[in-house]
Amino acid sequence: MRVVIQRVSKASVTINENIVSEINEGLLILLGIEEADDITDIEWLTKKIANLRIFNDENSVMNKSLIDVNGDAIVVSQFTLHASTKKGNRPSYIYAAKPEIAIPLYEKFIEAIELQLHKKVGTGQFGADMKVALINDGPVTIIIDSKNRD
């Protein structure tokens, strides 16, 4: 499982010109799922994200987590995070999980992050053509791969 986490002051997801999710301070989480992912990846990753100290404290030091600041989150499925660009100029997505595997894991990820945060999170819609807007705060952008926990 691979995520791109962006600390935001605002973010939204629009589908067919309708805003389906919108937050202020928090995290936009782009989630890529591969065939080998399972519940252990979800548990490790959601705990890591919820407790990652990337929000400023009173001294403007990144020392607070999403939980500490009571921030919100939006989770958007993004299979292109598993693009392979080793050969040629057209990315291959052979490592991205097929929908029958990815959708249940995406739903479990949402449930798990909500448990970590003790609140609902915004989402996109799996497989939809989405317009994601954000104001990246900092900017702070972090990539985490559950298969590379070093």
C-alpha cells in the first residue's frame, strides 16, 4: 500500500461538478493499493498516518499529529501510485490491484482511519473521474509505502 499524504489548509473532491468531500485543516490522503496488500498494511499505515507529527505546535515546530490538532482527512483511491515507468514512456499499472481486491481494501482502510481518528473522513469515489483541489499547507507532502517500513 502506498500513500501520498498532503497537509492541507483546504481540500475537496468533486465528481460530475458536485463537491462530494470537503475539509479545512487536515490531510489529503491519496491511496494506492497493490495485489499483495492486506489488513496488516492497513493497520500499520492508518496508525502511522494518524500519529505522524507533521502539524505545527505553538512554536511552529512540526510536533503535532492529525489526532492532536483534531484535523480532518479525505481518502482518495489512486491506482496510478503503483505506476511502473521502467520501460518506455507509457506507465504500466500491472502492480495496482484489480477492483475486486482494491475496493474492499479501500473500504477497510477508510474504516480503519476513522477508528484511529475517532471521526468520519471524506472520500472520493472508487473508479470515478474526480477533480481533487487542495491548498497544500507548508507545503508538506510525504510518501509512505507499507512494504518499506524502514
